[in-house]
Amino acid sequence: MKFAMRILPYLAVFLAALSLRAESILPANARVAVIGDSITEQKLYSKYIETYLLACTGRKDIKVFQFGWSGERAGGFAARLENDLAVFNPNVATTCYGMNDGSYKPYAPEIGAEYEKNMRAVIAELKKVGVKAMAVGSPGGVDPDFFKRPTIEGSLYNQNLAQLRDIAKKLAEENKQPFANVHDTMMDALPKSKAALSKEYAPFGGDGFHPAPSGQLLMAQAFLKALGFDGEIGVITLNMKGQSNASEGHTIQPVKLAPGAIQIVSDKWPFCFDADPKSAGSNRSIVPFTSFNQDLNRLMLHVIGLSSEKAKVTWGQQTKEFTRNQLEDGINLNAEFDKTPFDGAFANLTNAVGQKQAFETTLVKNLVTHMRVIAAEAAEEPKVATALAKLKKKLADEHAKQDANVRKILQPVTHTILIQEVR
């Protein structure tokens, strides 16, 4: 009876975790268009978003297509929007413009007015083509240590970008859509990371504004939060003296292991990072300076029924020691372990998503956008219309094949957690 009373608080926490999940803005059968300029065309934050949506949410009904175009401003996308999005027919979109719209000079009212006019056109056209939900993103920021332009210094250009951030926020609020604060997410992490890793650390890229993987993770973080994900990957409760359990997406296997060990099959994966903790070319390097794991990447382990004040936790090939209080309160496995049983599968998935998105760039820039040039002729000439329809189908079939290749990698991962009491 006393033991039952002791575990009741932990059971309550577990049940609460199951019931208090935030709802994302993604509808059933979501088709997400990731839209922006050359920073989007880098296919890094867009790759992180897609990988997260496929692997970390537990949903199988989400499809993603990136529409990045180097050098583009909001007005440029407004002009190609209806034609280009028709290849995918999205019902959700993320937008990230402003870096080029700022014109690389000090802010002036006419810059803000032009950006606002063009973003209003983008939002209106997105609604027109059937996009019901959109994360309206601000521009990011620039790194004054690396951003070198004869027309303006980095700190002053960040003031310009902050003005455009405020316009994007206003438009999101007016249209009752979520706002993705890319600018502040990036700028909050920049000084913290440089203080720890040196002035030469370049998360915003060698040119100061095309972000490296570390800076791109910050961008993905802003958009994923705006899309409404609560960050719960799973809750595992390991009972040293009784029944262990796990939340949806994770199944404890009925296999006999060493005392204090459980085997889990996980359909929901945590987001995994690159290896290098100090290089801007690794997304792991920025994690200590932002709230990605807390906000979006919580695979929680609670251990109850411990007799000792400390215990060792082995997850995959890595072992770490924690106090009993830490383990009872719960540790975030993704934050505590820099090597995980999911790393290999996650890297394979990320690579496959990257290949698919590379095809999307080729598809849009070399073919889809130019289809609008012959649209009028196709309307008057049946043979042209027939050939165009065949080409569109062929491209759609190839894209479906690429998407299927990605999803083949989305297999459950089997992993083991071992608890060893430290006497």
C-alpha cells in the first residue's frame, strides 16, 4: 500500500502528459509548403522541418515541399505563387522573406511599405489557392562579425530586419495566423554562442547571413514552434519494482532482460543532431544556447522505485550517472545523451529528405516556373496542352517516388534502457 501511494504522483504526471498535448495547426493530410529566398533554397532549415514533421510527430499524413528561390523578395514569390504551388497544392505554408527586401541599407519607410505590400499579396494569394494555415515568418538576422557590405554594417542592418520582423508579426496577427519569430530566435542565440565558442564561431554562415547548419536549426525551431508542436516525443516510466510504461508512440516489449532494463520499440523518434559540439557546420553546436530540446525535443525518462541515491543510465552505447531525485523528476534523454540509438536512422532519413528537396529545387526552378510562360499557348493549342499535362504527370510521379523513398526509412527503432543502482 505504501509503495502504491509513493508512485501515485508519478502516475499522475504520466497521465497528465498524455492529456495536455498542444494541438498543431497542421490539419489532417497536411501538405506543407516551405517558402522563401536563397536561405530556404539552402535546403537546411526546410530539411530539418520536414524531418521533424515525419519522424518526431508520430503522424504519417504529412507531406512537405520546399519552394526556395535565391535572391527572391516577397514580391517575386507573389508573382509565381499561383503557378508554382499548383504542382503541390498545399494547405499549409511557412514563409520567410525580408533579408533581400531590406535592400542591404538602413531602414526607411518606403522599404517597410514595399515589404508590407508584397507580404500582404503573398498572404492573400496563399489563401486564394487553398492554404488554410500559415506560419508567417520574419527575416532572420545577420552576424556583424561576418556580414560585410559596403552599403551597411551588420548591426545597423539588424535594425532594418527587426523593423521587417514587426511588420510580419502585424500581418500574422491581422490574418489570425501564427507568427514565426525567426529574427529573435537567431539573435538571442548569437551572442551566447559566441561568448562560449569565440568570435570566430559563425552560425549565420561565412557571409554572415546565409546560415550554417547551426543557424538553420534556429530557423527550424522558430517555424516548428509557430506550427504549434508542444515538443513531447514521449514519456517512459521505468519502475524498478513493478510495471514500466510508455506514452503513445513507444511500446515496451515483453522480453526478459537484466534487472532494471527495458526494451522499447519507438515509432516516434527524437530529433538527432550532428556530432561536432563546437563547429558552426554542426547543428549540435547551437543547442546549448537555445531552447530546442526543451521546446521541441522531449523524450522523458522517469525512474521510480530506486533504493540508492544514485543510478547509472545506459541508453544505447552511452552511460551516464544521475541522482535519484533527477531520475524521479525525469531526465530528457535527448538533452542528456549526445549519442542515441536513433542517430543512424535519423541521419539516413535526413539525407533522403535532402535528396528529395534537391529534386524539388530542380523541378521548380528549371521547369514549373517556366510552365506559366506557355500557359496561354497551351490554352489555345490542344497538342501543347496534352504535352504539358503529360510532363506535369511525369514530374508528379517522380516526386511521389522521391517521397516514397523517404518514407521507407521511417521504420520503428528498437532501443534498450538499463538502470544500475550505484551503492
